[in-house]
Amino acid sequence: MKINMSHGSGGKASAELMRNIFGKYFGNEVLDKMEDAAVLDLPGKIAYSTDSFVVTPVVFKGGDIGKLSVCGTVNDLLMLGAEPKYLTAGFILEEGLELDQLETIVASMAETAKKAGVVIVAGDTKVVEGRGGLFINTSGIGLIPEGRDVSAANCEQGDVILLSGTLGDHHACILSARMEIENNIASDCACLNDIPNTLFQHGIHVKTMRDVTRGGLATVLNEIADTSQCGVELREDDIPVHPEVMGFCDILGLDPLTMGNEGKMIVIVPEEDAEKALTLMKETAVGRDAVIIGKATAGKGVVMKTRIGGSRVVDVLYGEGLPRIC
Amino acid sequence: MKINMSHGSGGKASAELMRNIFGKYFGNEVLDKMEDAAVLDLPGKIAYSTDSFVVTPVVFKGGDIGKLSVCGTVNDLLMLGAEPKYLTAGFILEEGLELDQLETIVASMAETAKKAGVVIVAGDTKVVEGRGGLFINTSGIGLIPEGRDVSAANCEQGDVILLSGTLGDHHACILSARMEIENNIASDCACLNDIPNTLFQHGIHVKTMRDVTRGGLATVLNEIADTSQCGVELREDDIPVHPEVMGFCDILGLDPLTMGNEGKMIVIVPEEDAEKALTLMKETAVGRDAVIIGKATAGKGVVMKTRIGGSRVVDVLYGEGLPRIC
């Protein structure tokens, strides 16, 4: 059975879709009340974020648009030192979408949300003309425990920059699928809870965190350098790229530094905490390939020491990159 | 200038779009920090909601998709007795969208948000292939003051149902635009803050509120009857419809009871508060045509006493209604 316009009417067909697909997987005490909004008890300081997901293909090696839509917003909340608690999910379904495919995606969202410890408490569905695809928007709320101050503005000269793993996997995976190139490259799509959890539990002074998504490491580090008014120095040798991804990039002329990831983050800590932070990150599943990639300097912008001993300025992504990777 | 894929890359073109359009209109202390999420101080009980907007045409008599995207979420929060505080905005732009049109819509969102007393604190933009249109998702957070308990489950036998004004305006406006029929029908698209504000300020015991959107009054009242396990009795004579909208409906065979509105709500109060609530609603701009339309009964479902003295069961909308009205 396929989605048609009646599923977006707000009437009986919409209600059936809610019950049979969304209710089946997302059902919880708050959502089941069927009010126009969720009512939540929240004390103190919260983080609040939103992200829309338009990736094609909607199912790919290592994930799907549903998993991505949960991980993306959960990671945004984590990056501010928050404990993610609640999500909303807004679906824009294209006419002709197979209900089976929608169910697969919704089930994947539910499973990912459960693992990440978040509850989907409000939702909305619209149907538009189209070619059987879908878009998902999620927004999220997280609680920031007292005493945490994580911000892109906190980075200072001498601080050490850690990266949680290899670059380019998600981008290369989606591009491979789009170009119908067969390989073993899987998206790194993952919720990153375990990394901030272990760092905070062990008293690491976390100054800045960022997930390395659209625009890639180059864009993220330039934004931090701008916001913190410092420079960043990277060592090319220390930046991990999976050999198969590197081969793929070499053939297509892509730069892993500007490629999007969906399960990678950087952490910036004072020099004295760097080695301990690295050990802790490597003990997590999502951070097992973590490395120290560089440090904050007194300069401006991002500079990379290349393998052959030179140095080059690393600018933000300009132009389109690959569209619809997230 | 038109939107192209580079505006969704997360790189330099994206950053320019953020600064030149979104920053220009939405700029505020929280958003300007350019973090992955907003950090907010919130005490106690909150309402949390989301809605996606896909209306075509994107600009129509009485409003546009930007105004609609703010009003829709603000109204959802209000309906739970909350004071709307913060919004997020997620844009999915189709390639070819005129930047001027985007700016008009963003400016309209900013103006509507200001009037409704909400601040847009986080956002996201993606670009997809398409025909120059756009979709907007908003999510919202509101604070629920101590002691308020407004819910679709609170309606009891004898309670009185008030409607804030005429039915069908938004739906008839969008349908007219789509069919290129020239008339004076304008959307009722509006934020409804003034109605709950005045009712609570004057100590009215508000049991249930609902905005009458997709699916129309028929669907909303059936949902309340189901949730509260009561019946609803309406009087056809008391349901206000603008004469031009009524004429439009007669010609096309539409039923104002299942048509969508974007600035209308019902309020359910105990019988002893009904007349005072009506007077208060009529003193507001968005409630000046308010009327008492019926009451809750011991029965089941929604029944309407017709003009000719009979009665008919009013069922929820089944089938498509008009797609993409919101």
C-alpha cells in the first residue's frame, strides 16, 4: 500500500496512519494523549535544537533517514553538554511512498531513540506530491546538568583537539549509492552519547564539542576558530581516513576534510586532560578510532601541516559538496 | 537570485544565506551564538510541539507559509494553556526558489513571531531538487503556569462549547487560489494568544481548547468526544460561516464542518462560565465573531441539530479534503 493525499488530510486516513505506523513504534505515555503538544516537567537549563533530513537514498549501508534523523538531533544536543531527553518528529511524505518502507524507517527511529535514551513526544505528518520519498524534521530538548559550560567560544591557545574517528564515511557511502558504485563503505551514522558521558563522568574539562557533519572538519574547525578567536593547527598524518574511503576520494578528487560525517565529533580539552580524554574515548564503540589531530594556536584560521612538510590553509567548504547527504 | 544546491551544503554559501536572510530577520542573543542547539533557562512544566508546513501557493490572501508556520505552532502550545516562548525553524528549500520570495517569507515569520511573543532560537536549512517551492517545520516550547489543566480529556456532560469565529476561510482561500477563482476570501491565519490570555486573566475555568485546523470542526469535536468519553451536540444555526465562503462551498459541494482553518479555536467551559467567556472572546480581534455552538452530552459522538429540525451524525473527515492547505 502506498501513501496518498488522504494520509495528510487530518481526517480518518491520517488517524489510521498515526495509529498503525507511528503509534505502533513511538507509543509512549506523552504521545498517546493525542494533544496538540506534549506536556513535560523540566527543571533548569535546557538545550533545544532542530534539524531536517532529506538524504537520498532513504536507506543506505549503515543506516537510513530515520536513524539519521534521531542521531543528528541527539548529537546536536550532546555537543552542548546536554543530556538528550525528548524529540519531536515532523514527517513530510511524498505521494507514492510505500507504507512498508515508511514502517521500516519509523521502526528504525524508534530503535535509535531507545538506544539514545530519548522519547519522541510529539509529531506531525503532511503529504505532498512527489516521487515516493520522504523528509523528516526532528527537534530535541536536552537537560544541561549544573556546572557544564561547553561552547564553540571556549577554545584557547594550547588546547588540544581530539577527533573521534575516521572522516568521510557517511559522505562516501551516500555518494557510492547515488553513483551505483559497489563497495563496502558504510555510513558512520551513530548517536554519540557514550563519548560525552564518559568524559564528564571522569571529570575531563570539556571546553568545546562539535559533531563533524555537513561541511566537514574544515568547516567545523573554521567556525570554532572564528567564534573562539584563535587559530587551529592540524597534522595531516594524524587525520584518520578508512583506506577504502581514501581510495574512493582519490579516484573522485574528494577531500575528506570537507566531507560530511554522521557519527564523528571533535572534543577540545586543556592540554593536561588530552591523554586521559583520548584513552576514555577509545574505550567507547563510537570513539574507538579516536586520535589527537592538533591544537589551538594564537593565530587565525585553520592551518594543516602536510605529509611532505609544508603547510596549507584549510578553508571552509565552498560550493555544493554533495547535496542531500543528510 | 535563486536558491541552488550550494545553499544547502553547510559550507560558505550556506553561511551567507544564514547571515543575509535568516540572521537579518531572526537575529537574537540565542541564535547569534551559532551553536548546534539553543541553551535556555526554563523552570517547571512546559508544552512542546511540532508542525510542518507545505501549503501551496506559499503566499496567499491573508498570509503566507512563514506566518502560518509560526501561528500553527504557537496555537498548538496555547491550546494546552501554555505561554509560547521559543520556536525552532527548519527550512527545506527547493532549488530555484527566488531569494526575494524567501526573504519575504522569513520577514513575515519574524514579524508574526514578534507579535506572538516568541523567539526563534534554533534553525536548519536543507536544499532539495524541485520546482522553486519550500517547506517549513517549526517546533515550539511554551511554559504552562502553575494550576492550569487544559486537556482534550477534560470535557464533561453539560459543558458549553464556544467557537472563536467563522469556519472555512483558510481552506476556501487556498482552494480559490489553486483553482484561480477570483474572490475576496482571505485566510483567517492568525496567532490566537489573545483568547486564552483574556480567559485566564479573568479566571474562566478553561477545560479544553483546540485550534480548528486540518480535518475541521467535525474532526476536532469527534477527537474530544472520544478522548473525554462524552457526546457533543451542535446547533447548525449557530455555526458561523462568512456569506462568501458559504456561497463558495455551496457551488463546490464543500462542508465547512470539515474544512481547515488557521486562526479559529474552540473553548470548552463549565455552563456557569459560558456567557462571561463569550463576552471576553468577543472583545478580542481574533474572537470578535465568537459564538456558543453547542454542549457536551452524556451520549457518544457528535450530533448536529439541523436547520430543518432534524439531527445528523457529524463524522470525522474521511478521504483527502484539500491537500497542502497548511
